[in-house]
Amino acid sequence: MTVFFIGAGPGDPELVTVKAQRVIGECPVCLYAGSLVPAEVVANAPQGARVMDTASMTLDDTHAEILAAHKLGQNVARVHSGDPSLYGAIAEQIRRLKADGIDYQIIPGVPAYAAAAAALGQELTIPEIAQSIVLTRVSMKSTSMPEHETLENFARTRATLAIHLGIRNLREIERVLTPHYGADCPVVVAYRVGWPDQMFLRGTLADIHAKVRAEKITRTALILVGPALAEGHDFKDSALYDPAKPHVLRPKVVEK
């Protein structure tokens, strides 16, 4: 018996890996986070499968279902949004599985920041402008941040920031980031990426809060910040395809 932690991607049922679809279609038990994972993602569960939305369940509740399946020798598809390794709350589940001697596997999924960049039609790492992406979140009542992982520390890098679970703290994010990025730094708020009602708000650190407030967005949004998000750039081409810069697969310099 195996528990499969499956990344369902940001919401689009077509952004699920072939392996994930196959495993969901084979497991007699399917637990999915219905608040973030559309029912269409688990629609190919076997006929007669036990399919449960875990949005209202506790960790004890979900683990009890897994233990029941374990006694019957049934594999379990545990379907999470995005990629399970990022804010997937799987670490505490894995700890319990290990304590009970239950095998598990992780099937990765498309993270929201990648789906957002694709929908925006742009790269997040622009030559000589931004070559790093920081995936982070802000402190909330439920879970605090480690003291060294502050937004201000990350802001000093001027890297592209992908801020999760922070839409209600947008004013504070603006206050902390503006001294490092400037008030005119591009910001994109990606709301419900991959869902039919997805929305992208473009703005700057100076005006994005007003735009978000006008649309009444209070949850399920990713905040992207950084110079790489500008819609037009005067930047150098990557060296990867530069004919004057050979590499191991193209050892000869190409004369222009």
C-alpha cells in the first residue's frame, strides 16, 4: 500500500502530469483539497472509488482515512494544489506515515508562479536584470516565519519575488519593499491562476493595493514583484545562443 502525494497544479485540469492522471485513475481512495483543487482533476478516479474533499477535514481525519485504506491494502491518491513541496503541508503527513510504516511517493506538479509566468507570456529571469526567484510568504496568525526569513532580507537582493499567502498584507509588503525596489517597481497579482475566472492585475508598488482593493481580491492570489516583470526591456540577449560564445555543445565560434 502506498500514499501518493500528487501535485495537481494551479487549477487547470490539463496542467496535471500524465503520471498523476494515471495514479489518480488507479487508486481506490482519493483525498483532494477541494478548496484549491477542482473536482475535474480527480474525475478519472476509478468507478466506486472513495473520493473525499478534505477542505473541512483535520490532519487526524485524513490520516484516519489513510489508516483505513492501509488495513485494506488500498493505495491512496492524496491530491494537493500546485506542487506538494511548496506550502503543501505534506511534511506533517509524511511524519505520521513514517511513524506507522506506510510507504509514500511524491508526484510533482506545476507551481503557481510557473503557471502565472506562462499565462503572462514572459520569463522571470531576464539577463542582467534578474537571475533569481525567491519563493516566500508573509507571517500570518496560523504560521509565523523564521526570524531570518524576513521580506526585508529578501528585498535587499532585488530578485524577483513570488509572495504566497500575502494578499491581505499588501500594504505591509508595499511598505517593506518600496525602499529597495522603488515605488515604480512592477507588480503582478495573479488571482486563481489556471481557473476559469483567473485574473491578472498589473501595477506598481505604488498603485497595486488600490487595484486589488477595487477588484475585492482577498485570497487565492500570488504576488509577483521585481524589475523582470516590466512589459518592455532593453536587455542583452542570453549568452546561451550567442554565436560568439562557444560552449560544450557548440564548441566552434560562429562568425557573423
